[in-house]
Amino acid sequence: MNFKPDDWNANAQEYAKIPVRDGPLMAPCQAMLKDLTGALPLSESTAVLDVGCGPGTAISMFIDDYGPQIPTTTRLIASDFSSAMVDMVRNRQKQEAANPLWEKLETAVYDAQDLSGVKDGELSHVMGSLVYFMLPDGRKGLSEAHRVLQPGGAFALTSWSEVEWIEILNLAALRVRSFVPKGFDIMGPWRSVEGVKEELEAVGFKDVQARYVDVFMDVTDPTKFVDGFIRSKNPGAVMVVGDFSLEELDRTCEEWNNIVKERYPNPPRKIKGVAVVTSTRK
């Protein structure tokens, strides 16, 4: 995949509306943070970088759940290659000004494949949730994470193995048009624990631990998902329905809901994703 910053800039406002605690991003983030801090205790942290921070999903959960464990001297950094996403984090930072951890958070516009603003061995912890499998060169991104970590530093990441809501979107679009691009297809190593482990070891990481984490999203009322994903400019949806007319988009949303009801006749209707959660050391 070859997403551009503008692809995510256009979607930043809608993406930020995805619920953190009740949405599909919670379980992968929680597992990633648990494994990151398990690989290297925060008592030994000097600087923590969230790569591909988006509107602040992981870093906000990190501050909320691990704040008491973070030494006062530890730097916190959130970066994304989308300036609009970084602006969302900065807006949240203003809202949380009374929290010293938010107050000291540093923000930067960095491409995960080029962290040239960070020195070699400058960081103790790096995390990247749902980032590396979307890069044009995922291994280049992993190499950069390895470079900026100090010896013994910890790195944790997540990727998707299965995403039912994307699968259903493809099927719904095919009920509207006879052919549509397959879209958000997670290829290669990122779908499996074995594949991600191989990628990390190839750039020099050691002690790689990977596991699957199930994710469930309640779409009994599909409005939030339909508006926040299918109707928005989310790049994952745009790949499938980006050139659809408003009428076609309406029909696709209707068919998406129909397919969900066909699969899950009785509420609550919960669709499933499976994430690969991996932690490692330099």
C-alpha cells in the first residue's frame, strides 16, 4: 500500500471520532502497551515514541493507563506523517493541559520510514499500532525503529490479520457494481505471527514475541461505523468506494448493513477482527 499524507489529512476529523475505549482499536492498543512495558519496564524508560500516532489513540491510552509508572524525566513523543493527525493530538494536548504528562508531550511530523529527526539510540521505547503493514516499505520502517532505539530498547507494534468489516465492505460494493478494487488487502508477512517475527529479525531485532488478539466491534447500530468509515474519506474505504456516486454509496452502506444482518440475525451484532501484536528488543 502506498498511502500519502493527504489521504489521512482528509480523514483526520472523522478518524478521531472512532471511540477509543469501545472501538476496534482498543484491544490491539491495550495488548501492545502491555507487551511493550513487559519487554522493558517503564522504570527504565528515557524516551517513548509513538510512531503513526493518528489522532492520539495509543499515546492517550498510554498516558491514562501507565501514567503513574512513567518517570518524570521520561520524554514522550507522538509522531505521524499526516500533519492533520498531529494537529488532532495537539488539540487534545491543549484540552489536557492540566495533566503534566500531556503538557510535556512532544509532537512531530515524521514518516515512519524516515525518522531522521531522531538520533541513533535516542529512545528506550518505540510503539506503532496499525502502522507498519500500511507502509510502502515496511522493513524500512522497522529499520528506522531499530536505529533510534538504544541497545536493549523495546519495540511493540500491531497489524491486522483479519478484518471482517473490510471484507463486508468489499462484498457490499460488489452488490452495487459488478467489479470493484479489492481494496484494503493485508498481504505478505503482516497477517501472521511468523511473518511479523521474520520481518523484525531481518532488521536486527531479538527476543521477538508475537500473538493474536481478537477484536470485536458492535455494529447493532451501524450509524457510527458507516458515517465514520464508509462515508468518510478513510483511505481504506476510498480504495473500494472512492469513485462511487452518492447514490452508489448509499446503496453500499445499505448492503453493508444487510450483510451484517444476514451473518448475525440477532442483536447484539458484533463483527470480528484479529490483530497480530508483537514486542521485541534491540
